[in-house]
Amino acid sequence: MRLSMVCKQKGSTVYQTLLIITDGEIHDMDQTIDKLIQATELPLSIIIVGVGNANFENMSRLDGDNGLFGSNGVRARRDIVQFVPFR
């Protein structure tokens, strides 16, 4: 996300995609959601692939299909995350 922020500050028109591959859930959900909401201002999309048989129920929250709300009640401006389980 930092690279996307720097590119935007320099006036770049490059759109970036971040691919995250994980075999488990994250443990700092509130902080992650807050960062994702900040990232909705950037030219960035994030794809998260959950590999294996772990319980990825919380990871689906990051997808934001029904709106993503931060710890301070702020709603994400747009949906930038797609979560896909891969078993």
C-alpha cells in the first residue's frame, strides 16, 4: 500500500493490484480494516487467496461486499478487496 501511496503523491496514473496468499486468518482485524479503509483512496485493488482448510470466515469480512466499517465507524468509500478461498 505504501508504494501505491507514493505513486499517487507523485502524480502517477498507475493502478496497482496487491495479491496476498495466506494459509490462515489475521489476528489484528480492526487494524487491518482501518488500513484497508485508508487504502480506498489509492489506485489499488487487493486480492486475498486463502489456501487450505483453515476457517476463513473472518477473512470474508475484509471483502466488503456489504460495506466495510472501521473502528471509528467510517465506511470504506469503495470495495477494493476480493477474498477467494482455495481448498
